[in-house]
Amino acid sequence: MAATGSIDHSTNPGGHDGGKAYYVSTPIYYVNDAPHLGHAYTTVAGDVLTRWHRQRGEKVWFLTGTDEHGQKVMRTAQANDMSPQEWCDRLVESAWKPLWRHLEIANDDFIRTTEPRHTERVQEFVQDLYDKGEIYQGSYEGLYCVGCEEFKLPGEMVDGTGEYEGQKLCIIHSRPLELVHEDNYFFRMSAYTDRLLAFYEANPDFVQPASARNEVLKFVQQGLQDLSISRSTFDWGIKLPWDESHVLYVWVDALLNYATAVGYGADQAKFDATFPADVHLVGKDILRFHAVIWPAMLMAAGLPMPGKVFAHGWLLVGGEKMSKSKLTGIAPQQLTDHFGVDAYRYYFMRAIPFGQDGSFSWEDFTARYTSELANDFGNLASRVAAMVGKYFGGELPAATADSEAETVLHEALAGAVKSADAKVEQLDFQGGLDDIFGFVKLVNGYLTEQEPWKVAKDTSEAGQARLATILYTAAESLRALAVLLNPVMPATAQKLWESLGAEAHLGALADQHVQNAGAWGQLPAGATITKGEILFPRLEEKKDDAQ
């Protein structure tokens, strides 16, 4: 079923019945606070990827959700004088789901780890591992980061200074680590060192990008330790079915959402048609959980392995990772209020190579909005509609006088479509948008060279045929751009589609396959072209309180 705030794709336009869905997941996010730009970055990337695959006519499943157990969430709730469940319920409904609706995230499901469909199946999963002898009881002492919910190795901590002098700090959160000694249950992860290494060798694209793969290989080659999978010093979590004095380690609980959300142990047909994920999108700080612990758990359970774990970089502000704990957290609405939702989605996919760290700045966003969206793309759409209206009464004329200039543009479009399709498939969103906006520049250059406003003065039959061909070529180019940009900027693409009169002749924009967008001549002569609202209005001067 589609979660609240998600879009129902049970009748997927252009999709096919049967066969496995293209399944993409984001991490499930901790609900210790409201979402910031870093959370939205991953989720928008997943949305663009799955919208693109839907628009290829594929069956798709896009999952996101919230991670609601563990010590960090419990302490945050206590600090707010609420029970953990009350805290989670309030934050999910007031902050997380509304933001995904606001950003036009078309998720097929939203999983919460406090839901019975998750907790009951998780207990069955760990009970099965326990019965197989994959889990045993032991004791452990180590330095623990509540922010990461993870025991830290020596290379993952630094010496504190100032107020933290004499303490060890988490290298990610810069907060003191806590010395924890517990009698816990352990998963025999050490037994999977060689199997994991063999799997990585046989599947070289399993961890991406290459820097992430190298990090995982180096870690596993050192030999894995058994994993503590329970806690007994607090009770906010899923109880172990064979020992209710322990709750399950939050990361084991969380990783299983990728299985429980698609029917593990409850709906075998759905599970078979969806699992495993084709792509797990993760931030690089949680790579190890997804590329080491999760595959080891699946091996132990005899379940199939995911297709790919892709670790993107961090969003940086002032050189520091985006996080609430470092006070660099920016609410996405601060940017969408100023630039708009579609521009927001575009900017983060365009400005930063996916897989690398990237710095956000208001100045860069403003420059790209003005140059690429308002001037290059928005102005192109506005000019073409205005000229068709002025010279042909708003009725798209037929192209009957093609020249070499048109042939060049036809070929450029076909090449851009093929290249962008291949790049998005590889999660190179920036590269795909480079191809698409390279074509936008070509169309603008074509109009500048052809000068239709001058050709219009030639009232001869040949002159008018040439004018008609130029404007048809520009409008047909916009038709293709609407299709290609729909996964990235759905509201803007729909406005353009409607202004071109394409719906009446070609059907819904969602039904147009991106891989066919380059086939020339789809927009028929006679289509009614209207000059709609400006796609990207001039930005008002930014307010001081929005910086």
C-alpha cells in the first residue's frame, strides 16, 4: 500500500506486470530531530533515480522511512519530557512526512521501525539466526558513540581538547565516547570475512563509488569481529524473543527494514517481486553497516544480496559536514521558500557530483538559478511560446524547410538523450543534467543564429516556411526537454508540457519514456502553444533571516 503522503504507483504508467521491481531505498532516518539538507539530499536523489526508471516504463519500488529505536532517540524524547513513542509519532507526522510531500518525493512506502509489520518480522529473523547458532551470548566492553549507535575502533576516535580534554571523541560527531560494559548477544560476523571478500571480488560494482569500495575492502581484509547485537542497559527497542531482558541493537533492527517493508515473512509474493534492493543509497558515514553488516546478515539468513550500495558524499557548509550536532543543519524549507521546490531538487543534483563531498552556498545556488534555470531554460520556453503566439497565432506550424542547422540539433538531441539515460542509470545525476542542459544551450544558440525575429520580416512563402521550421524545431526541442526534466523538476516539466499543448496529442507526461525522448517530430503541427506563467521568476533579494 502507498504510505501517507506518498504517490500510489500501483498502476504504474508504462510499467510492466510481473518480474522484479527496480527497488531503491534511502536509509531510514533517526527521528531525534527534524530533517535537514543532508537527509533531503539522499531522498531527492532516490526520487530522481526512481522517477527516471518509472519513466523508462519500468516497475519501480521506492522506500524511505524512519529509524525510531535506540539510545539516541530515547534520550532525545526524555529531554523533551515525552515517551519515545510519543516523540516519534509527533516528529514523523509533523516534520518528516510533510517534508517529503513538500519536496515532491514519490515514495511507494514509508516504513517506521515501531510498526508491528516491522517489529514482529525482525523478531522472527533474529530468532531464526539464534536457532541456527549464528548468535551467542558473551560480554563486551568498549567506547560507544550514541550519535552513531556504534562501538568505535581506535582509528575512529580522536583525543578531545578544551572542555573534552582527556576524553576520546567520535571522529564524526566530535562528542565524547561512553565506556560501555555489557553482557550481550553477538552475531558471528567474523565467520563471514572470507565469504564477503569473495562476494566483493565476484561483484566489483557492489560498493560504489570506487573510494567507498576501497574503504570497505580494507576494513574487511583486516578481519571482522563478532558483532554485539543486543543492549540490556535500556529498553527502547525490539525485545529479543528468547531473552526479553535485552533489546536488539538498533542497527540490526534498522537494516532489516529493507526486507520487512517489502513483505519478508508476511507476503511472499510481494517479497519475491521486490527483494533484494537494486540500489541502497547511503551517506558515506553509514557505509560499513550497509556494505559489511547487512550482507553478512543476509548470508547468514540465506537471503539474496542487494545489487549495489552507493555511498554519496557529505554536504558541507563552511567546510563541515551538515549535521544538527555541529549547528550546520539548514532546513530545506529555508531554501524552497526562496528558490522553489523544483529549483531545489535541480540544484543539489546538478551542483555536486553524486558520490563526492560538496559544499553548499547560497551564492552558488543563486548563480545557477539565475543563469541555468531562469536565463537558459525558462527564458527559452518563454521566447518560443511568445514567437509562436506572435507569428502563428499560437498554433504550432509544420517544419517544411529543414536545413543542416536542424539536422545538427536532431542529432544532438538523440546523443544527449542516450548519454543522459546511461549516466542516470549509473547515478551520475550531475553528468546527466550536464547533457540535458548542454542541449538547452544548443537550442538557445540555434535561435540566436537563426534569428527568427528577422526571418519573420520575410513575408515570402520560403521565408515563412523557414520561420515555421525554426519555431517548430525550438518547440519540439522543448517537448523533449519536458520529458527529460520531469524526473528532476516534475512541476516545472508539467507546466511546460501543458504550455506546448502536448497532453492533448501525446498523452500524459508521465507516460512519455525518457529513452524515446530523442525521437524527432513527436509534437504535431497544429498543437496549441500558450505562454504560461514564467517557469523561474526573478529572485527577490534574499532576506537576512533566510541566510
